[in-house]
Amino acid sequence: MKLVPFFDADWDRFVAFAAGNIGNSPPVDRRFFEHFFRSDESGIWSGRILESDDGDFEGVAFLIEVPAKFGDAPAQIAWPSVLFASPKAQAVGGGAQLAFWYYRNLPFVPSIGGTVKGNMIKDRLSLRTEGIDLERFILVLSPRAAELAPPECRQAVTDGVYAGGGSAAPGLRATWSDGIPADYEHVWRNFRRKFMFTTERSPAYLRWRYVDAPLLSYKFLAVHDDRGLVGLAVTRVQKTPAGPVCRIVDFVCEPDRAVEAWRAVVGELAEEDFLFADFFVVGTAFHTALAEASFHRCDGKVGIGGLPNLLSPPEHRDWNYTFHVGGTVAMRDHSWRRPDAVYFTKGDSDRDWPTMHDIASMKNG
């Protein structure tokens, strides 16, 4: 088995391979793949093909490459998103060969969440740090949310419904928008100073990740006071058999106004018909603010955490709330490994890709 670059001419080979080896997420849609898995090199995709000695397509890895901040220097993060090997390749460790390629050749390779099987490779090739994990926070907005939970968790969900209170500071308001506020850049620059290691959430990045993303539809919830923007939430609404759910996939705000910004968001969400809202985050930047704004910090299937991570359709599968980082620089330089020095969200990796059920729902209105 050998690794070779992925060129435009390889797309049809990939589609044929995907038909027999890849499930429903991410969707094998060329617009989607070209948007998220292109590298800066002309004509070359961000990933590698695993070929047999006869040139047969036996596996593939795709990466999401985005700009990042590491200390005071710019950096490039590569998030592993797609890794599949054929049964023939699996028999000789082909999947591991693909993973070894990106962990041993790229500077920063983080990964959020995953399964026990996937973590076997991550634990060998990258690192986890005590206190730096993916955390899920849930705001229950309707007792109907309990319909999505397994029976043993339904009472906890019902008991945890948001009862109001904890209002935002006077003069603070949250409003919905399809675009990025003109004064967002200033808020992001103030926020990013808090961290050593994070994605560069510039206006250009938000446009690429959320505004222009194919097969996905996001809305912004902007928090303002009389002087301008205070915070910005990025949301995606998902339909479920019991009603809509608001997935908060990103959040940026002025560092000293997190509590009131989150409370303003909660106040606006409570006016909608959402069953619940949730937010997945790495790093402790918003832990206190989320708790004061009535979000519940969850751990797996315990109580309110029984509300499913995947909603299309609802799926009560166990997930590992993990955060691994590997790569040539990350494995050598450990200065960033503090819970308050990092900030990543669900929107950074592939935890928010649409399934075929999502796509069907979008097409049906």
C-alpha cells in the first residue's frame, strides 16, 4: 500500500469507493468536499489516497485546514474529518497508515470527540491533557425535550427546564441575523487575546465556515448594547420529531461581558419554540458564564445529558467527550496545555456535518 496526493482527476474514483465504504456523513457532494477539503496547493486536495501496488483505490483521508493562533505566531490547523479504508486495506493496517501520515507530517492535528475505536489510534499518535476535554452544555427550553431522551433520563430533563430569571444587563439585546455584524472584528480581536491556541475566527473565517458553507444553513444571534456589538453566537436549527433544536456551534464575546452576553442569548432563545439548545466547547472560557446563564454542564448520558448528540434522527449512541492534539509542533511544545489557554468549539471540527437525513429535511423545506 502507498500514499499518494488527491487530485481533481481522482474524484470519480473516490465516489466509487465511497459508495461501498462510506456512510451518510459527510455527504459525498462535490461542492461540500471542495469547500472544506481543499488545500492551498492548486489542484491538490487536503488529504491522501491509499492505493494498492496495482493502483487500486483502497482508502482515503481528508482534512479541514484552517488558520490558527499558537502563542504569538500564526499557525495552520488540520482537523481529520474523513478516514476510511477498504476491508483489504484494513487487513494490513491501511487506516493507521493514513493516520500516521498526517500526525507525523503536519504541525497541529487536533480532534474532537469520537468513538472508542477511533481513540485507539489517537491515543497512540496524539495526546490528551488533564482538564482539557470537550464539554457539552445544555439549556432545556421545553418539557417536550424529554421525548428525545431515553426513559431513564426523561424526569431529569423535565426537572431541568429553564424557568426564566438571570436576565441580561439593562440595555443589552440579542437579535437574529443572516450576516456577520460590521463591528465583529473588534470583538474577536479582544476575545482572542485570552488564548494561546485557538482558531482564527476572523470575519473571513466565519464567512467561509458558516455563511458560504454548502448544504448547511446557519444564523447569527448578535448581542448589542448602545455602543455596539458585545457578543456573537452562531446557530444551526435542526428538526426532530418533537420539535426544533438550536445547536450553538460557535460563540465570541467581549472577555469581561460573557455572563450578560450568554444571558441575553438565553433570553432570546426562550422566546422561540426550541426544545433545547446545546453548546460543545473545549477550554474553560465560558464555563462560569454558561452556568450562570442556566445551562447545565453534562457528562455522557447522566440526567439531562441523555438528550442525544445526534438529532437526525435522534440517536442515543455513547460518545467520548475527548480532545486530542497531535502533530510535529504540538507534540514538542506543551506550553499551550492549560484549560484556560485553549478555545475550540463544535464548529471547528466535523462534529457539525449534515447527515443525509439533514439534507433531505433541507430539500423538503
